[in-house]
Amino acid sequence: MLNCYAEFINTEMEKQEMSISALSRGAGVPHSTISQIVRGKVSPQIGTFERICDALGYDLIMMKRIDKKVKEN
């Protein structure tokens, strides 16, 4: 599951040419926390993931659908 979050965030950051610092500022989440998440070291808390999704331009409800698909596989 950790890699699911890391993969999604890394992919979106790459598509949007966004750095960890820019995502950190946009989401209001410490740089160190985002760094750990994108490296697959920790799983984000729901509120943190919601802020990250928002900063990336995604709605958390949509992300819940992705999460459900990953759990099914």
C-alpha cells in the first residue's frame, strides 16, 4: 500500500513538473513528510493525503476509488 501512494504522488509530481518543495508549500505539509511518503517509507494520514491530493489538483473521493482498486488486486 505504501508504494501505491508513493507511485501516485511521484507520477503526478513528474507530470506537473512539481518539486517536493513546491508540493510541500501547496499542501501545507512538511517537506520531510512528503519526502518520506514519496520514498515509500511512510503511509500518509488521511488528512495529509487529502491536502496532497488537493495540491496536485485531485479530489480525495476519486483517490478512494483508486485505493479500493489497489486493495482488490
